[in-house]
Amino acid sequence: MNRSPLPFLFLATGVLGLGCARGPEYAPVSGRVTLDGQPLSGAAVVFQPVAGAGDDAGGFGSTAKTDADGRYALRVAGPTDLAGGLVGKHRVSVTTRTAESPPGSDEIAVKGAERVPARYNRQTELTFTVPPAGTTAADFDLKSK
């Protein structure tokens, strides 16, 4: 009996296509932030994906707030409720200032004193590459001088 290979080819193409059509890949990310060797509590940690040459980053950034011991665990800042960060390279910023917007207003008020030098937030020098398996060691030891 001579069967046509076409049904098999369509099935194989469909299965391969499903593997290629995956969305952005996120992995769990946590760590600790210190300033001059002391835990930095109440700081916002922001991971912003960095696009590769000729493409966009392909996913949302992530944020977290440090606890009393400076520890944090990222959550995706987008329409999804996922833990972690987009796999790949990120610019990282850390700030102790907060931004608030009154209900129904487009105005944003920045509050609090900044304890972190600008080189770690507005002019950040920090980067981190999120590995596919995630990490519990996304630690940042910041220096005030």
C-alpha cells in the first residue's frame, strides 16, 4: 500500500510550528540588595529587558521591593501575573524614592529621599542576565561613594 507523505509533513510542520510560537520566557529571580554592606530595605528594584541587535526585547520588565533584610523576588510588570524576569540581559535600577499618582490624575508625585546614588537608578550602570533556569543570587552590593 502506497501512502502519501503529505499528512505526515503537515503534522510535523504543525508540531514544529508550536515550538517556535512560544511567547516570552520568564524565570524566577530573587536576590539581595545592600548599600555599603548593609541591607537596603524598602527599595524598588527594576529589571528592564535590553534588546539585542536588530530586535526588541520581546517581553515585559519586572519589579520588586526589598524587605528589611534587602531581599527581593521579581514579579513581571505587565498584564500577566508571573513571578520572575524575562530570560536575557537587563538594565537594573534601584531606588528608594516612590512615585504616586492620585486617583483619576495624570500627575505623578515623587516622594521620599533617595539614598541610592544616581549611577544605580537614573543613570544606572547595573546589568544582569537572567538565566533560563532562573536564579536566587541576583545580588547587588551598592556603594554610596
